Amino acid sequence: MGNDMDEEIKYYLIACGTKDYNAFNQLPSVETDLELVNSLFTSGFGYERVLPSLHLNPTTNDLKKLFPNWLRDRERHGTKNILIFYYSGHGEYCQGDGHYLILEDTNSDDIPSTALPTQDLVRPIKNNQVTISQVLYIIDTCYSQSGVGDIIKFVSDAIQSYQPVRGNNIEVYAIAACRAKDTAKEGVLSKALQQALDNIEPSDLVLGGYVELNRLVNKMNRDIVDGQKVKYNLAGIETYAQFLPFSPKTAREWENQRFNLIEKLFNILNINSDNSLFLINSFLLVYEDPKSSSISNIEELREKLKDLSSKPVNQEICPLILFSEWCRLKLFKDQNRDIAEDIDTWKGKAVRYRDGVQLDTIKKYARELWDKFNKNIELEGRIQIVISPAIDKHNNTGLQTEYFHVNTMFFVGINDKIKLWNIYKKEQGFMLEEMQDSFYQVIPEMFYYLPNRVRLEIEFFLPFALLKHSLEDIKFRCGEGPSIGYEYPVFINSFDRYFDEDFREIRDEIEEIKRALWENNSDLDQKHYYIGTEPSIADLEEIVESLPIAVWSRNAGEPMTDNDLKPSEWKNWPDNIKELRRNKRKIALFWDDLYPKPSPRPRPLNTRVVESNGQ
């Protein structure tokens, strides 16, 4: 593709229209127009579809509020933004007034008061907060040349007010479905646009490999045989239109081949679906906006591959081919060389259909992303393992069985935000006697996905039935090596407190205690903590139900006392406990989200945990 290599270009599409009317003829073809236009620009030229809520039957209020808000959003500051705004539906020209877009609730006897002036589509750009570079309005209505005229007139007037503010103007282009006095026939413009783009030739391109819009409109008019004439206009122009980056032969080949290529890559990755989900989510974590959603199942992977393939080549990089190199790096490193070689072969075939791609650039960027991901994992990665009692569903008794479920999750925080990414998730059942063997499988499998030398905290949520077991009893061994708890920091918390619905009222009471401790910076009251030796089952139940802090020695001959941990220094207990453990004392600490300062409501995914056998 012929994108500007000196500055990143972001392409956006707003496609909307009205098919249902209270006082005008219905236009069922509008929905087909929107689907076709959306496919043309998102699949063919890498546009991102935005404001989907405007898609069908937008209201005047929606168009006047959502579009301006989107234009002013800080996300569009500092980049070169290209926008196409397409509208399909009824249009009317009111003599001596202007052109109007007819909306669903427009009154045919009072169009000026109940319809939207077409000029209002361009009015929001007259704002110093709008930094968009180029806008193309495509008005697919009757009498639309008059609407385009209103748009261009407004822009021409607005340019003068922009000149003292900044040196460059917002460039506005407009295409009308028909002449000012003509009616537009249903579906004609969208189909003519598709046919013209299918027949682009090198002579239709300007410097940089962009389709020249005037030539595009001429092609459209040659294809329309019923007398309707598409019209084109522009204002504030200092460069050339960059809406349609095009390299005819290779672009057409990519469109013809990309779905076949996606399926082949998907089949390679589907050999190991768990690993593939990790690969795509870890890639998205560092490649795309962190607000993007992670992929939760293998079918969503296919859709994400389609999305990556529809994006344009930017700075010699195709996102889909970049992802394949990301996979190859990880799989080759992990000795999955057969799959890595299959991906490498796939990548070689894909590059032939993608103009402007450079493999050296992709390989370099993939390594940079991998280093970035490793750093994110080391700084913000966390593993959480939730063990929950299995309920007897077979006999429908609702009682707990001798089985437990283990759910393992791997999270990465982004920029200290609370939002976490569930990159890896797996669930299986086991009996208490099988616990060690179960974790023998789960823990190594989890760490297989992590970069080398990463030692993340593992946070366990144990139900009350298991909470009385010490970590010395739950070894989590990897083969003949040391306990997982000595290789990685392992912490234990209460499943019942955070996940059992019966504990909701109790959690609120504990939250009030915690809030008072932090806000008043007060000493612990004796009734708010437990210090001593290994608690009995009754004592442990009381701790889980009502206390924010508890600490005990697992050695009955060497109990914990207030001399070991002063209640007035409760904020320092976690660090002091670590020091005591280094002295080989077996000590358990139940901390319950007191460190750091608790959130407004207890949240298990934001909890600092309670017991560690890590050194």
C-alpha cells in the first residue's frame, strides 16, 4: 500500500443511514448499501468502523452529539486521521433554505424543524479541538449535490477562521449521489462505487499510490446507465486525497487470498488451542490499544485474524504477518519447531500477496514487541488459582462433594489500571487426595506460557475445607524438585470470604473495620485480630467470618505473641512475617486485602494475599 511512511495514518469510517420512516416511503435498500460500503472500506482499505450505534435510523440528537464527541476525543489527537462519512436515505431540498437529511421521525409538513440540515454533518469540524486531517462526505440521497454544496460552502467560510489558529486546514471532500435537481435511485451509488474500485488502473493513482477521487467519480458515472450523475467537490485542499491507498494488482490479490490464508494459519494454530489463545492475547496486549478485548475461545481467534488482515500495511508491516512472526518466535523458542516451520512457510506465501511488506522490518518489530511483553509480565504479571467446592449436581442435592474445581488464571495489569487481562484460563476437577498430582500438571503448564526467568506471585483462594491445611502439606511439587512455593512466591486467601454468597453481609462488616483502620490510622483492637498458635477449626472459622488480620505459629511450642508483632505496627506485619520466616519459623498470616489500602468494596482480583512459604 502507498501509505505515508513519515507519519502514521489512521483510517476511520462512519456509515449510517435511514431505512424506516414515519411519513416517507421505506428504503429497505439502505441496509444493503451500508453493508456494501462497510465491506469496501474496511476489508479493501483497512478502515476502522466507528460509531456503530449510528448504523441504522440514527436520530438528530445522535448525529449532533455522538459525531462531534468522537471528533474531539483525545484519542484522535497527534495522529494523521482520515475519515469517510457515508449517509444513505431520503434527502430533500427546501427552496431558499438548504438540503436536509430526512430521518425516521421527520414530519413531511415541517421538514426544516424535524430533519437534519446536511450542513450539520460538517459543522463539528469548526472546533479547535478537532485535529482530523481529511474528511470525505458521501451523501447518497436525492438532490444530494445541493447538500454537498452546503457542506463545501460551510467549509470555505470556516477556513478563514482557522487560518489564524493554525497553519494547516482540515481538507474536506464530498461526493453526491446525484445532481441538485435529480432524485437518486436506490443502490446505484454503492454498486457504482464497488465497480469503479474493482477496475482501478495505475493511471487512476496520484503520488503516493492513492486513488484520485475525480477519476473515481468519472469511472462511477461511466458505469451508471440510467442518467444519474455522481458529483464531486472539495474545499481547503493543500495536498492530495489520501482516502484510498491502492496498489491495484497486489491489493486485489490480497483480497482474493486473505481468507484462504487466514484459514490456513488458523488450522496451524488450532493444533494447540490453549497455546494459540495465549499467543494471540499476549500479542494484542502489546500491539493494540489495551482497551481491546482479549480472546476467550478459539472461534474468536478466527475473527481476530480477519480483523488483523483487513488493516492496511503501515511502515512496511502487515499486522497479520506480524502476528505470524510473533507466533514463530515463541514456538521456535519453545522447541515446537515443526509448527514454527509451518508458520514460517505460511508467512513466506502471505508476503507475496501483500504489497509494501518487508520481512526484515517485521522480524525486528516482533522482537521489540516480545521484549516489551516480557517486561510487562515481569512488572505486572500475576497468577491466580481459585479452588472451589464442587456441588452435587448429579443428584441435585446442592451439597458439597468430595471433589473440588481448580480454575487457573493469568493476569497482566496495564498502566496501573484496575482492568486486568485474563490471558490464560483453564478449569479441571480433582479430589483432595489428588491435589498434589493435579497441581503437578497445572502449575508447570501455566509457567510454560511465561517468558524465561519470570517468577510471578501465585495467589491461591482456598475454600474453608482446605484453608486449615498448611502450605507444608500442599507441596505443589514439580517432579523431584523443590516445592513450587519455594521456587515462586505462593500466597493463600479464603475462597469463602470472597466468593461465597453467604459471606456478603460479613464482608461488609469487615470492610467497615478495614476502612476505620486506614482512615483513622488507629491501633488494632483485640477483637479485630488473632495471634497465637495453630487455630482450631472453630477459631479458623471465626477468623474467616469476622477478622481482617490473623497470624499464628504452626509450632505449638513457639506461639506468636504481641511481642513478635506489635498491634500498633500492623501495617508492617507482612514485612515482619517475611523476616520471621527466614528464621525457619512456620508462620501463617491471614491479611485480607489490608495491604495496600483496601478498595471501596472487597475485590478478589485486587487482593494482597495472606500466607506464603516463599523464602
